[in-house]
Amino acid sequence: MVNAMVDIKEHTNRVLNIIKAKYGFRTKSETIDFVVNEYEQGFLEPELRPEYVKKIQEIEKTKSFKTYDSVASLRKEIENA
């Protein structure tokens, strides 16, 4: 765990207190973790999330992939499936 001393605006502090009360968090640290996690889930691109990279690596280990030299050849295989 990392300890950090941060300066936040009064409005930000109020918002954190509201979220803390609404979700029943015991500390502001829990509240900040929650807010950051929600931001990550809603706004970060999937390829930036560590769990996405891990999932792709697992798929690469367990499955075989076929390469295509053009979109036309991929389209042809999909249409004939």
C-alpha cells in the first residue's frame, strides 16, 4: 500500500464525503479507491486495463490463431462458415 499526502479542493472533499456516506465506506482511502476504480471501468480504453492484457495473454496461450493476408480472405471464410 502506498501512503500519499494530497491537497484537494473543498468541493472535492465534500464530494468524497458524500460518496463515502452513500456507499458506507469507513475511510476516504476506500472512497478514493472506489472513485478511481469507477473511472477506470468507465473511461479507460479496454486495452489499457491490466486485466485485459492478462486475458489476452491467457487466450494466446490456450488457443490457436489463424492469420489472413487480406480482409477479403477473412470475409470469404466468414461468409462460407
